Amino acid sequence: MKSKIALALSGLLAGLHLAPAFAEETSSQVEKCNQKLGVMAVVEPQAGWSHLSQYGLGSPSALLRMMVQQSGCFDVVERGVAMQNLQQERALAQGGDLRQESNVGKGQMQAADFVMTPNVQVGASTTGGIGGALLGRVGGVFGAIAGNLKFREASTSLLIADVRSSIQVAAAEGKATKTDFGIGGWGYGGALVGLGGYTSTPEGKMVAASFLDNYNTIVRTIRDQPNLIRTSSAAGDANAAASTKAEAPQPAGQTLCPKIGNVKAYANAAKDAKVVASIPKGEELIASGEVKNGFVYVDAANFSGWVQRTLVGACGGHASAAPLPVNNTPPAAAGIFGSFAGSFAGPEQGTFNVVVTPGAGGMGVVSGGGVSNQTGAFSVSGTVAASGRMNMTASGSAGSAVYQGFLDGNTGALSGTWHYAHRSTPSGSFGGQRQ
């Protein structure tokens, strides 16, 4: 009977595929580049990493920065939690607390050419719980290790985009089921504290192995390219040229006057449409605000119709001024950029320091970090519209929170509300000021 039980347990052990759990840690090699392709910033996804906290895992950004540095393909700039410490040091310099020869000031930080955005999805284990229960009856380390593997595979992706044009230049995705990830050959002497569970737990090693496979795939694709910069999309430019031409806005209610005599007013916005009136020079017209195909719709004392915009102008000595050329790129609002410091209150209290730098289309790109009195350090990322509307995400080991509010470009003040990522109602408030 004992021999039959032993054989049954032996078969059970084999059936549960425990080899990955017992795999000896190996040195996970990073693909290399012969030359630097630019400057990389690893950013946090808007959704944060709260879905990994149940596995004892936080942000993998430190691990990814190490991979990038090891490959030699990019120089890496800090845009994570340590940004808060950088801003604190720079705030001391700006306040005159540092020695004059310290040479710390504005215009010194290196801009990122590319941003890397990671993502992780895990597949829940369908056998780990049963295996842990059965093998727990046998006792020993076998039951403990099998039961501790909380998901069977990790699916990850890495996206790399050009900061200036916002065009995606590289991407990779894949899955991993092995837990033999290690950094022994990276010159760091083993696991680092900053990497947390990604080098010390089976789940973390599985995610790390998948990220490494993603990054190596990207390196093999891009390392022989002389230039990764993508200033524009030829297909996008062709689509823009084929689309309806953007019209400069016409203020509703503005008084317009013909620049010459006998300007035609049409029933529709086209020269071959029915003529509804001939307008003498000097007659006042009221713009409705509607524009189309180079025409503006106007109202007069005894008619309404479409007139060519090039033939009318503002009354009062400005009639000869031609409409300004259309600029489809929204102007950057200088008031939303700079370094900001603030605090937040609610279920958690703490402080944050962020930097808003120019992005595509006049948008501001937010990066930085903060410290919660309850849960510790976190990183901040997000955007600020030219209007001042803010959307930021704070990500830390305890999860993530969403910050929404307004940045006044004139006063440099910012304010709003925040809530935990898994809730929609506000949890607290925040405020700050440009430094």
C-alpha cells in the first residue's frame, strides 16, 4: 500500500509541472547595441500597477531602466519616483540654499527622445491552489513552492514612441511561463532591493522574463537602424492633404465690410451657386460665425448669404487686411510649463513635485513623484491641456490614484480632486504652485 501511495504522489508531482518552480536561477542576457540611438524615459501606464499588488509586485520601471542601460542602446533619464528628489535639490538651488558654484539651475535637464510604456497582464493559475493543498499534505518544501505560484503565465508588452512627433517607433509583446530570470550577469552582484519581487519571487521572475523577451525583440529590430527619429508620417500627411481644408475661425457677430464694390453673396458656399445679392463697398455685414470652403455666412439688412472671405474684412480701416493663414498646430501655452510642488489630503496625505514639459500639439507632459504619509513613495505621470485641464496618475507599491484638476497658466496655481483608481468618486483634494 505504501509503495502505491508513493507512486501516486510521484505521478501527481510530475503532473503538476513543478519544474519551473524549482528551476535554478540563470543569468538572463540582454541584447546589445553597438551605438546609442538616443535618450529613453520609462514612464508609468495611466492605469498604474494596482493589479499586481496582490502578488507583492509594484512598478517594474527600475527593472526596465536596468535592461535599457545594460543594452547600451539608449541613455536613460529619470522620470519616476526619484524625480521628486531631483526637484527638491533644484528647488534648494532656486531658493539660494546651495553654494553659488553648485551650477544647478534651469535648462540643464536632458530631454528624452523616446518614451517606453510597459504593460502587464497575468493569467490566474488553474492548478496552483489544488496543487498546493494536495502537496501540503505531503509536507516539505515541495508543497510550499507549488502553492506559492499564484499565476501560470505573464503577458507583457513594451511600446516605444518618439517624444516630438508622438509616432510609435517600436513595440513588442509576448508571454512567459518560466521563473528562472536572474541578473547575475548584469554586473550588479545579484538581486537589488529596488527591484523588489521581480528578482526574488516566482511571479516576479516570470513577469521580468517576459519583459526581457520583449525588450530583446525590440533591440534586435532597431539596433541596425541608423536613426529611430520619426518626424512625421507620410501616410498621415497624404491623408491630411486629401481631407477638407481646415478653416480659420470667424467670430460670430463681427461686423464685416466688402473690400471692393459689387461683391457677390451666394445661396450656398460655392461660386456656381445662385447669387442672392450684389454688395456695394462699405455696406456693413454681420458674420454668423459659420465658415465653409473659403466662404463666410453673413446677414445684411435685406438678405443673408455666403460671401468669399478674401473679399471682406473688418470695418473701420482694416478692410484691406487679408485673413491670417491657418495654423493647424495649437500654440503651446507657456503658462502651463515649469516645475510645480504641492500637497494632497483625504484618506492619504502627502506631497508631490512634478515637471510639465512641452509635448505634441501644445500639450504639457507631466512627470515626477511624491510621498504619501501612509503608503510611501510613488511616481506621477500625465498630461496638461493648453487650456490648463490636468489629468495625472500616481503609481506606487500600494496601487494607483487618478488626479484631475486645473492648472492656471497665469498664476501657476494648480488644484483638483483625486481618487483611487478602482473608484470613481473623489477621495480627496490636491493643490500646488509653480516653483
